Amino acid sequence: MDTFLQLLAGNTLTRLIFFPALACLPLLFIRRDGAARAYALLVGLIEAAFGIGLVWANWGSPFPLLRDGAPLPWIPSWGIQYSVGMDGISMPLVLLSVILLPIVVIGSWEGIHKNWQGFALSLLLLTTGILGALLALDLFLFYIFWEVMLIPMYLIIGIWGGQRRVYAAVKFFLFTMAGSLLMLLAILWLAWTYKEMAGAWSFAFADLLRLQLPASEQAWLFGAFAIAFAIKVPMFPLHTWLPDAHVEAPTGGSVILAGILLKLGTYGFLRFALPLFPQASQRYAPLMAGLALVGILYGALVAWVQADMKKLVAYSSIAHLGFVMLGLFAFDLMAWQGALLQMVNHGLSTGALFLIVGMIYERRHTKEFAQFGGLAKVMPWFAFFLVFSTLSSVGLPGLNGFVGEFLILAGTFTSKSIALRGVAATATFGVVLAAVYLLKMVAATIWGPIKHEENRSLKDLSWREKLLLAPLCLLMLWIGVAPEPFLAPSRPALAAVLTSYQARVTEIPVNTVALRPEAPLSEVALGVQPPGPVAAEARQ
Amino acid sequence: MSPSYAVSTADLWSIAPEIWLAGAGALLLLLDAFLPALKRAFTPLSLVATLGAGWLAWTSVPTGPSFHGTLDANAITCALTLIVLLAASLALLASDGYLRREGLLSGEYHALLLWSSAGMTLMLRANELLTVFIALELLSICLYALAGYHRRIAVAAEAAIKYFLMGAFVSAFVLLGIALLYGETGSSRIPEIARALAEGKGSLALEALGVVLLIAGFGFKMSLVPFHAWSPDTYQGAPTPFVAFLSVAPKAASVAVLIKIVAAASASAPLAPKWSTVVSLLAVLSMLGGNLLALVQRDLKRMLAYSGVAHMGYLLIPLASLNRDSWVSVLVYLFAYALMNAGAFAVATLLFDKPGEQHLISDLSGWGYRFPVKSACLAICMLSLGGIPPTLGFLGKYLVFLHAVENHQIWLAAVGVLASLVGVFYYLRVVYVLYMKDEVKAPVAKAGDFLGNLSAGLAALLTLVLGLWPGPVLGWVADAVARLG
């Protein structure tokens, strides 16, 4: 406990994770909407400063593996530890989360009309859950944080959402819960197997990675993890909660959901499912890649026929996340880099698109294309940001989306498997389709003549709204023009994970559970060994 | 065996908590008759009784057998005693405002509750079946009277009658079971019955029947499917704060006896595997039945009654593969259940003020904003009952499932997981109604009820805090079980 409090006081990952949750305590006494809103912004900015500061202090290629000292015992009788760490793989997502937090607060500034106190509480608790899940290195801890994300998101959709908000919120909750309960069983099974082999309980990721499981067990366990993560991503055919949740969620909720929550699914595959069950991953890779492809095409086709801007963006998420999944199951360094970058890209561009849709919804209280047309004449700034974010989402060279998709497709296409090359080739049509449906939305809303009189008097974006979108667009451009600084820090980590993964795939399959020799986490799943002094300094 | 039946001082110390509780109950009755001015102090006085009994159980009860092996105390029975007394204390706190509001404040309520607690704490230490039966009757008769305590409303009478009729019937079952076991094994002491069964003494069929009757009896007290039919009606009509006690304490005491009986019955080699099947079957039926029936309830108390059925189903999972570690999951689960269930009923006492009417969940619509603290307590208890981290309820479920996985009963854990997914749906509905619907019914203005709020707040806070920081509690339980040797 004392050590934990010390960690909480220092410039550590622990402070990064728990600061938003602790900031909820004073918030309990701030009842007024205006004050709660300002307070949430303040906390968001401080949290962003913490996050950026921590990453900045350790920036470089390779990005070092940061740990908060030795793991602390949490429930010692069952070997459950409080153990967190950040490496080149989790760093970009952590950065994205802390940057989006203040943006979401500002983006909800006008859109949330009631009970800001509750909204801010949910948002801050959600942030703690997200960061905890991204940084946890103990599977029990990971599961707790994973579930902690559920309730705040349920409340955000259910209280501040649209017409059918309750249906959407319950559906979101039950889908996610069903998946995560399966994962819980799998985690229990893993921990128990480890206890049988090593004689002591442990949920530590490093310990569980030592288990070498027979093919059938791997298949079951991989299945349980994969369903939990695939629901979160969401992969076809487990995606049906997503359009409902997105359409009904308030703007801020959609941004968090699309920007970060979905990435937890893909991150889960990369961090846990693939390294823990390498042979099963390899065996089911064709299935997963196939489903990813279906997701890409299906998401795109369904998005094409939408008449509602928010629904269109929601379905485009399914397609975009399909690319990420395809990249992950190509097992190629270039594809993995593309996948990791694409997770961030999707957070930026889809986040911006949801914000933009929210802005027009606040003005006209509708999201249907048919109600718009010719907005570029009355709202030039709005048109600029919409076109910019759309082009980023489409994958225009020079913006971030292109880099990610190119790396994924190129990486997948260079694989030895003919089938995978075919999948990559087919997936390329997804890029074309993305241009079709996204540009259709742009054309229908901002170009052409002004069809509705009430649109003539619409106000262009305020300084608040411009301020909100500017950093996102700046990042899109930056990543698009000069991606290397974003790729380099995580490359060694991805390479290390891939190397150990490939070594495990080629291991001789076992018939009963075996225990591999102990190896430092940095060599098998978490990238690079911390270069002593730098990391130590950051932990002060 | 020693032919002398002399009672030593150590024997008396071993029932010190019960003596204290019974004495306190009698004192309260006398005070009610002779010093009615003291009525207002009855709740604090009875809290002194429960806390004192807890302190005695913790410090003074000597470990090991007493009364020539009739009773047997150890760290586990101490923990169970504390759980029973915790439920009693929370219920007493929640009762104060209710009794005043309804004009029912009198010593009988407190006395009956304390005596019933004494019956429970005695029963869970009993190692001899007739003592078990006497303790069972002591606790049951007090509970029947308490269920009908609200004399002026019809549903209370219905609650008490249903509970009493079925309870009396079940008592006969238990007695017949004891008689059969005594007839076939020649003893009513549980260890000796186990020894006789291990030696294969007596008729297997009659012994099996005896055990089945005992399981049915305690299954009734725990409201397991198919012995659960009384619980929704009784919960609905009985005074709400008393249900906080009824839904927790007798179940805790009964599961202790059930474990002893199943353990003893498993000593018989030919029967041993059958008990695991029977218990698994009861667990599956209760988990699925309880959760599915709870789904369609509109009354909060009935919903919680069925949810209680499901929770007892989860609690049986560790019994299906009975070993020493089962106790760890059972104790943690019971502790969590005591806090979250008592908390939920404590909030229900505060929010619903017409005992004769239904306690419709839909009446709570929008009250999340009108009563922020009470609603938050109810929401925490609901999420904990649903097994959502980071609450104590999740840890309980987690340990139960872990025990199943550890003992190669992953299918039982899988059914449990499936059932808890169903459960989440209706627990979440309460949260939904509280926060996501507009108010439909204006609550009646009531005087503040400090003790009631304290009960609800304490239960919810502990549920959350111990869920976040469970190390010490889990460590204590694990140590206590490990020390059993």
C-alpha cells in the first residue's frame, strides 16, 4: 500500500492511470454544470500533460519498456499482482487516449445538456479503465480494467444518448460482457494450468507466457480470447452492437468509443491473444483474415447505403478496423506497423468525423444527408474540416490514413501465402469503396446547391470547434507527411514480439502442457529492455 | 466416549455468544414491558448485543470441540458467525426507521431477531444432528414470527403463513432424515455418521434417503430450486429491513450444515460421486432458474428473491467438488452476498414507504437524480450482485469459478458464467431505471433516517472498497482455512 501511494505521487504510469479516478472525488461535490465541465477540462488537460510528459521524457527509437518498479502484491493469496508497463506498442494508444480526453470534454461542451457532473465522472472513470487496460501486465488486473470500462460507457450511452439510447446501451453492455466472461474463464484456466505446472498461483503475463499448451487447449483458449476481443473490435459477424451504440451515443461517447475503446480489441489481440496462443493463432489466421476481409467489404457496402452521417461513419469503422485485423493476422513486421499506426489513424480521423457530425447535429438536430447540401457556401470552415478528415479516412496520400493502409496491404501482400496475397488484393477494393461512400457523404452535405432554406442561416464553426479539430488535423497531416517519427519508436517492440511469436509458432507441438524456461518479458512480448538510466529517471 | 455429561467452564465459554444474544433478547423484552420509555434506544441496544456477540465469538470461543463433541468451533465457524452477525447488524440498522414509521417499534422485533441469530450461530457450530435440529427450530420459529411482523397488512400474513407451512413441512423432512441416519449408522454425531458410512454400515438406500432429506431441508432454507417457491412471496410481504436479514443469515448458517452433511455423506465410497452430481444439479437449476425467473419480475423484492436463488446456486459450485479450499470461496462469497444483498434491501427500505403495496422497479424511475446517494448505493449493490468488477461480488464469483476450473468442472463454471450474463440484464435494469428514465412517481417526503442511511451506505461502501482492496480479507480467509490442517 505504501509503495502504491509513493507510485501515485511520482511521475509514473500509476499516476497516469489513477489520476482521473482520484480526480473524481472532488468532482462528487461539484454539482453545477458549468463548474463540473470546467473541472473536467482541467483534469483532462493535466492528464494529457502527464501522458505527453511521460512519453516525451522517454521518446526515442526504441521506445524503452517503462515499468513502475517491481510488481506489487494486490491479492497475494492468489498471486495477483499490480503490475503495469508501457512499451512501444502501448505508447501510441496511451498517447492517443490522453490527447483525446480534453478534446472529448471540449467537444461535449455544448452537446451535453444535463448533469455534467455525472458525465465528467463517467468520462474520467472510463479513462482510468482504458489506460489501466492498456498498461496492465497481469491478466487479472487487465480483466478488471477491461470491465471497469463497461459501466461508464453504458452510462454515457444510456443517459446522454439519442432516442433509442437504452436499447443501444444494453446491447453494448451484454455483447461486451458475454465476450469478457468467456475471457475470464480462459484466464482462470491459464492461471490454474500455470499453478499445476509451477506450483504457485500467478496471473502475471510473463509467467503465463511460459506455458506451452497443446493444440486443442490453445484452440479453445484462443477462441475465448478472440471472441472477447473480436466483439470489442468489432469483427464481422459480432459487430451488430456497434452501429446502434455509435448512433445513439452522444458525440463525446462516440469519439471515445471509436477512438479508443475499439482499439482495445485489436490491442488485446496483439498484446495477449497472439503471444499466448501462437500456434492456434497461426492455425486460425486464415479464418481471422477472411473475417477481416468480410468486415472490410461488408462495412464498406453497408456504409454506402446509409442515409445518416453518423451511421455511415460507424460502419466505416467496421471496415477500417477490418484493415487493422488483416494487418495483425498477416504476421509481418510491416503489416504490424501499419496496423498499429492505423489504430491511431482511425482514432484521429474517425474521432474528428464524429466531432464534425456532432457539430452539425447540434445546429440542425438531424444527421441525414438529405437535409443538407451546399453547406460549403454557408459554413466554409466546417466544409474544410469535413473534407480534410474524410480524405484522411479515405486514405489520400499525404495524410495519415494512406500510410497505415499502405503498410498493412503491402505487408500482407509480401507474405508467402498465396491466399493471404489474394485477401490483400481483394481488400484493396475496400479502399476504393471507402472513397465511394465517404465522398458521397461529403458531396451530399457540403456541395451542390442549398436545398433547404433553414441551412442558409447556419453558423460556421466557432473558435472552440476549430480549436478542437485543429490538433487532430495537424496530427493527420504530420503522420501523413513524415510518418517515420511515429513508426520508429514502436518498431523494435513490434519486431521483438514478432520474433518471439515466430519462434513459438515453429516450436514442436506438445501433447501435454509444458513450461518454457523463464525469460524477461521484454524478450517475449513487450519489446525492448529498458536502457537503465533513462527509464530510471522517468520513474522518479 | 466419556460417560460423563458434566458441563465444564470451557463448554459455557464456547456458547458465550449465544448466551449473550439470548440474554440481550430477553432483556429487551423486559425493558419493553417495564421501561417503555427506553423504546427509542432498542436499536442501539440490540446493536450492542450483536457487536458484543461478535466480539465474544472472535475472542472467547475456544477452538475445538465442546459439550463432548456436540459443538465444534474453528476459524471458519468464527467467520460464518461474524457474517451472520454482520447481516443482523445491517438489518437492525435498517429496521429502526421502518419500525418507527410504521408504529411497530417494540422489543419483540429486536428480541426475535437476536434469538434467531443465536439459533444460526449455534447451528453452524453444531456437530450433532439433534443440536442442528434444535438450533434450526430456534432460528426458524423466530423467522416465521418476524415475517408476519407487520400485523396490519395482508401480504405480511400471507408471507408468514407460506413460510411457516412449508417450513414446518421441511422440518419434518429434516427430522426424518436425522432419524434414518441415526437408525442406520447408530449415531447422530456427524463425524461418527461419516465413520459408519465409510465402513459401509447400514442400508445404503436408507442412508442415501436420509441425506437427501437433509439436503432438501437445508436447500429449502437456502431457497435452492426446486425448494425456492416460498421465497418470492415471503420476501415480498415480510418487512423489508427484516428481509435484509432473512435473505442472508439463514442461508449462511444452512450452507455450513449442508457442507458438513455432504462431506460426511461423501465418506461412503459407493455414494460419494452421486453427491457431487446432486449438488451440481441443484446448482445448475438454481443458477438458471433463479436468473431466468428474476428476469420477468417487476417487483424489486421479488426480483431480489429470485436473484438470491441464483446466488445460492453459485454458492453450491464449490460444494460440487468439496475440499478444504471450497471453504475459501464459500466464505468470501457469503461475505460479499451479505453486504450487497443487505445493502440492496436497506436501500429498498428507504426508498419504498408503503409496505402493503408492491415495490415496483419502475417506481424508481429517475430517482437517481432525486436521491443521488441512496441510488448510488443501490446501483453499487446491483452491479456487485451482477458480479461486475471492481466490486466484492465479482471477487466472490471469481473465486467460485476458479474453484470449479481448478477441480476440473469447467462446465459448471461455464453454466455459471452463462447464468451471470442473464443476471447482468436484470441487475442493470435497476441502474437503467434509476438513471435513464424520467420520474413517474413523486416520492413521499419522509423524515431523515440516519441509521437506515448508515446501513445502506456502509454496505455499499464496503462492497466497493473491499472489491478494490481485497488483499487483507482474502488473506485472512485463506490463512484461516489453511490453519485447519
